[in-house]
Amino acid sequence: MSGEGSIGAGRDITHTAVGASSRVEHTQVDNRIANTTVGGDVFQTGRDLTINTTHNHPPPPAEPDRRPVRVGAVPPLASAFQPRPGLREEIDRARERNATVVLTQVLSGGGGVGKSQLAAAYADRANTEGVDVVVWVNAAETAQIIAAYAAAARRVGVPGADGQDAESDAGAFLEWLAVTGRSWLVVLDDLTDLEGAGPWWPRPPAGANGRVLATTRRRDALVTGNGRAVVSIGTYTTAEALAYLEERLSAADAARLLDDRADALIEALGLLPLALAHAAAYMINEDVDCTAYLRLFTGRASRLESLLPPGADTDGYGRQVTASLLLALDAADHREPAGLATPAIRLAAHLDPAGHPDTLWTTRAVTRYLTTHRTPRTSDAAPVTTGQARAALRLLHHYALITHHTHDTPRAIRLHALTARAARETTPDHDTPATVRAAADALRAVWPEHEHTARDLTTVLRANTDTLAGLADDHLWHPGGHPVLFTAGNSLLRAGLFHTAVTHWQHLTADAERLLGGDHPSTLAARGNLAVSYWRAGRTAEAIRIEERVAADCEHVLGGDHPDTLTARTNLAASYRQAGRTAEAIRIEEQVLPDRERILGEDHPDTLTARGNLAVSYARAGRTAEAIRIGERVAADRERLLGHDHPDTLMARANLAASYGRAGRTAEAVVLEERVLADRERLVGEDHPDTLMARGNLAVSYARAGRTAEAIRIGERVAADRERLVGHDHPDTLMARANLAVSYRQAGRTDDAVDLLRSVAEGRARVLGPVHPDTVVSRAGLATVLTWRGRALLPGDTAGAWRDAAEAVGAVGPYLSDDPATYGPVLAEAYRLAAAVLDTDGQPEAAADFRSRAHQAAATAPPHQFGHDAGGRSR
């Protein structure tokens, strides 16, 4: 690194003795960081504390001069300084826990969180309260501490401090602090070299009259001990950040710049005091409001050095934001394992600031990257081990550049978003592609094979992949699309996040087409997965349009036997089935299954999927016996090969249960569906689409078994959950409401059934089309229930019965030619109801006309059974 964050030639002094008049032997080590503000504040106070009698101090020296002594320049408080009462309370509580000793509090935090400002506030208060001796030390170097102590000794008039030897004078000052009766405050700001500074901590005073306050970024073991209590200093709260911005802009007569995007801006700035100070100054200087500045700040072309420039440092922080955030990085790079801190933080900076798992740092992708990018680079460097990679993380943690939680959590490693941005912007352009691909390789390496057993980890990995993809430009597309992009998209589908999956695959497909061309295998795969996401989101027509193209392109580019070609045809068949084109689905699936068996074998997962798909289509076509025979084989094979808890095993059981229900084997269906539902809830949660499917299927089977009250209770929950999670018009929502209508009708709640079926019929016609089988079923069901209700109204309410007959005729009559086998018998019943109404009203001739129409409309096929739920889709 260079500039304000670079390493300077300083001195690190290790002492063997400290005394008022003794000479101190020492060694000098080059270990200084120039212009450092190191996180963490040490606060040591003895006010209102009892005297610790275990210390044997010599009697206080004569103190002829009682005038207040001030050594060092206390930084002025920033404009719109926020007192942060929550932190003050935490400091006070820490002091109470250490009441019999001088309390040293270490306020540890990263750059720009306001540690020095808090220390300055304490120094100001000490001045106001008339504390006798206040010493402010810029403690980045041990030599600076010694020099400040020596100056203080001469100012106070410590006996033996003659100005001839700085270390002797400093040692005398420490002895004087321990025995004096005067009140004092020593502030060690930017304490960097904790090892070298160890002998120069003030010792406990004879009375309750002294305190030490230090700020440091370091948060390793050396920060604690010897009566020091650690208080972590983080960013502003949202309220504090907003208050700062309001006060800062108002004081500059620029309150007009505070618009309705202020909350979004302070979040984008990560609530970091330093960043807020620079941003406010920029806004004032350039007359830019929050909305405009936020647009600039989040723009990919903008850099921190221009948006938070050194020239905006009106509050005297002393450095530009990027330099401050990465100030301790050079020091970390010089600690063992040397040279790994910089590449480590650059890699972490391309992941989600909210956290990623530390198991990622055990992967070969990471250790190989650290080996080739350690600073300085050497061609003969030994390979970095996983232990060294973890040690690099701990170094970054100790210097407050990241936060590393050592307990098992998917978000074990976090870093501030601005620290991450600073690290990325200081990464050389030629290093970025390798950094991006190493992060992607590592994410793919730790992705769990069975996501349902590691849901939290999978969610975090998806978030990290999304962050990486947004930062990677085009580096993940050479030579082809990186596998982690596809893994994350398929994970969204498995998690039931269908609308999010649509967005993911739309972006991925567009990138693939732009960078690789329309016929590249990665492009075909992305386009096929986009179609699957459309299918799962209920957008069947769009899915079919894409899948027909993908299937043809795959066969042309890859050949008929390529696995991707077979997958494309499988997906097309599933969409045909959802669209009601069951015969076309069966034709494709009967071709795919033998191809899978021939190429992959009987037990390959893709072969089992093909077999399960065919069973579902057979069931949909009414070929129930064949569906059961195949479904039983698939369920047994899934359990044997994958285990009883695998999602594919549960899907196979759900499909088999649905076939049992269609075959009238209701008791067997209920047993299977109760088991599947319990397993779904346990493994993927209450709101997962597969859980809702299982719950809906069980409700249907309860209704078939005559357990109507249970069917209604479950069905109402499923319908509400479907609408909440996937929307009012999603095919699965419409199916759930149709099933509930059946249960309402069975319970005698005919009016409720009619209302539901009206909305379902309208929704299906709008979403699926007028001739879709589910639309046909809904119209037939509505007409049937209207006819039942109309007959129940006779003879007392002929007008109501006539209205029901007319609505039933209107529900199916205009569509008789679309499906005469289904609509004919239903229409005939509606005409017979009309005839019965006319007979009751004494109009026999008109009644005879309607009976004639009923005869003409009657069909040989029985009425279609409506409202059943397809038992889960295998794909």
C-alpha cells in the first residue's frame, strides 16, 4: 500500500525496567503505522472508587505547582457530534463491575466508527470538571508515548525529570501517576503496537483519582487483562446517523438537501460516522441532495475516493475514508502468516458483507489463491495451508478489518460494506478476475449436497453468490458460465422461491446470450432453467415457448442423446402436462424414459425422474393402474437409493398417494400423505411450496374419506397460504380454492362453494386459457353445484332456482364444443333444472322444450370429477 495508510520507519521499544531515574535497556523494531487511528478505546478510571490497599506505593512527592496541566492537542469535536448515550451507559456499567481497581476500558472498533471522538469527548469533560492533569497521546508509535510522557513529567514537575533522557523522564511520570494525589486522565489514541506499549500503561494509582482511555483497532488478547474492560465501538444507530445528518446539514444552512432518501443514504453508508461526515461535506460543497448523492454513491462507476474525498474532511478526521478503513492492513500483512492479510480481505470483499461461512477458507480454491497472491509474491512460496488461511482471518479480526465468529454459524465472517468496497477499489485490476473466480470456486465447493439438511447455510451461500455475481462484471463467464451461478439458481427453485428464480434466470440468460452466444451450452442451460422457473411460477405458456426452442436447439447443437437434450425434452413434457396437453407429455416421456435407461442405467437419478414423470402423466390421463405400478417402483427405488428423507423420495410418495386416491384407495392415500406432510414440515418448513402441496393433497383425501371438517380446516389454511406466498392467480392457488369448494359443498355450505368456484373458473380461464382441462373442470364444477343448489330451492323459491339454472347453463353452454364429454352431461342437468322450475310454475310446454334440450346435450361420458389436486410434480 502507499499513501496515508503506508508503513513508516518507526520504533518499537521493548523495556526491561522502568524507574524514575534508571536507564532502560531496549531494542528498536521497525513497526509503525503512520497517521493511524486504531479502533478500540481503553477507558480507565478511578473516580469514586475505593482505594486498592494491595499496592505498596511510596509517599507522594512534593508537588509545589498545583496549576492544571494539559499535554497534547485534543481533537476538536466533530460538527454535529453525537454523544451516543447507549455507549456511555455501557462504559459506566463496565466501570461498576471493576469498582476496586482502576478500570481500563478498551473501546475496540474498526476505522471511522468514532472512537477518537468519544475519547475527545471524555477529555473535554475532564477539562470542564477541572481534572488536574490531562495528557493526550497520539499512540500509534511507542516512541510517541514515551515522548508525551516525558513532556508531561517536565510540565508537572516530577522530581528527577530533567529533560536529559526521554525514557527516564517517562518512567518517572508513570511512577508519579501511581502515587500522586492529583486527579489525572491519560488518553492513548491510535494505540497500535500493543506489544511495545505494554510497559507504558499507567499503573493503578494510590487513590481513586486517575483514569486511562485508549483507542485501538486491535482486539486480540493483548487488549484485555490487567484490569482492562473491553467495550466494542460499532457504527451509529440509525437514529444517531439521521440526527447527525440533520444537524450537520442544518448547521450549514443546507437542510433542504435532506430529502426522503436520507434513510436509504445512511444505510448505504453503513451508518459509519467517518463516511457520514465526508458525505455531508460533499453534499454541502456540491449542493447535492440525498437522492442525487445516493444515486452517485451506488453507481458502479463511482469510487470512494471521489465521493468521500480528503477535501471533504471538514471535521478533521485526518484521512480519506479508504485509507482509514484499511489503515491497519499493512500491519496485519507483516504479522505471521506474513503477506496473507491483503489477499484474504480482497477475496472476502467480493462476498456478502452480512457474512459467509468460515468453512469456505478451508477449500483448495482459497488456499491456492492465497498461495499465488500473498504479498510480496514469490514464485517459490510454499503452498498456504488451511491453518494459515484461518490465521489470516484471525489477523484481520484482531485488526478489526473483519469480524470472525469462531462458533459455528453460516455467517461467521463479516465485514463492513464500506471496508469491503475500499478493499475492492484498492485491488489491482489484473488481480480481480482471479479473486472473483477463487470466491466462486470456494462457494461451489462448500455448497451442501443435500440442501434440505442445511437450509440456513444454503440461504447464506445464495446471498453470497448473488453479491459476487453483482460485483464480478463478466469475470464469471470466461470460458463459460461458472457452475455456482447455476447452482444458486437451481437452489432457488428447490427452495420454492419461484419468482426470485425467474429474476435470477432472466439475468443469467441475458448475460449468457450477450457473452457466449445463443447456441453455447451454458446459454441453452440458462434458457432452459428460465423456462423451468416460469413453469414453477405458473407462467406455463411462457415456459412452453422457451422449452420448445431449447429442446430443438439442444438436439441440433448437442445431439439427441446428450443429457441436456433429454432434460430439455423432460422439461417440455412437464409444461405440456401443466398446460393440459397430457397426450403430448406422455408421448415425449415414453421416448425419454428408454433413452435414460439405455444411456444412464436403471437406477440413475435422472432415470428415476423420467419414470416418475411418466407415472404422473399416466395418472393425469386416467391410466391409474399404470400410474400406481410405476409409482410404487419409483417410491421404493428412491428410498433405497436416496434415503427416506430425501426430497425426491417424498415427491415419489406424494405422487403415488395421489394415484391411490384417484383409484379409490383412499385409506392408503391418507396414510402416505400424513407421513409426507409430517416429513415436509420437518425438513423444509411450514411455508415451502412442497409442504403446501402435501397439505393440500391430504385435505383432498380427507374429503374423499368423509372427514369433511378436517378437510375444510386444512383446505382453508392451504388456500390462504397459497395466496399469500404465490399470489391470487397462481395455478396452485386456484387449485387450492377449487379443492376447498368441494369440501364446502360436501359440508352443505353450497353458497360458499358457489362463490369460490365462480372466482376459480374466472381465474383459470384468464390464466390458463378457456380450453385448459383445469378450466373445464372448474366450469363443470360450478354448473354442477349451481344445479344442486337450484334443486334444493324447489319448490319454495322458483325464482332462485331459475337464476341458478340460468347461471349453470351460462357456465358451460357456450363451451360445449370445447369438451362435449364433460360439458354435455352437466349442461343436461342444468336444462332439467330449468324444466323442473317451469313445471312448478305451470308452464308444461316450455318445460318440455328444456327437457328436449337436455336430451340433446346429454353425453355418454359421466361428469368430470373436478377440484382434485395433482399430487406433486416430479421433474
